[in-house]
Amino acid sequence: MPTVRLLLAPEDIRSDDFVSIYSPMRNAVSELTEHAELAGLIAKKTPVPAGVPLRVMDCSLPFVVCAVIEPGGGEAGPVILDLREVQLCRLRSGFVNAIVSFESSDSEKEGESQNDGVPF
């Protein structure tokens, strides 16, 4: 199995890549963690939590436009990331497929309303 570089350099990010936020940049974290009461702001610096699968739609460095991959295969967004503030990592297709394989709650509700609660 070929090795995949964990963190992506900005110039290695391409349209249709599956990525996730790995972490906020260290200097952004260290500024906030100096004061314990400000530690909660770290989550606000990133528009989506680390580990959430994203599909790169386009980039104009240092900005990257992504769509959030939803259960059932839908996409939400756009999410605009500033690569000066976050580090991205590439995701394996199996990871993304695991998320897509779950049915979204919206599609389950639609199916129930069309069948009046009858499961077939």
C-alpha cells in the first residue's frame, strides 16, 4: 500500500481532493491557550471540526473552498478555509465512503412520508 503524506502543503491541494482539517496552526493555538478562559475560542477558529470530510471545490491560495460531505452522499457548504489558520490532511476514499454509506435523517423521513410509515 503506498504511503500518503498526512499533512498537505498548500500547493498540493487540488480540486476534488478529499481532505479534513487536521488542526489549527500552532501559533493560533498558542495565542489562545495562554489564557485558559480563551481556550474555547479555538473551536470557533475552524468552521468545521477536525475529522469532518470535505471535498475541495477550488482554491485560490491561501483560500480553499470546500463542500462538507454528508451522510447519504449529499454536500453542504460552501466552507471557505484560510490555509494560514488551518492545516489540512488528505483522507482515504474508504473513510469518505464510510460517511457516505450512512443514510441521512432527511432521506429517511422522506421515505416514511411517501410510504406513510410502511417500511416497504
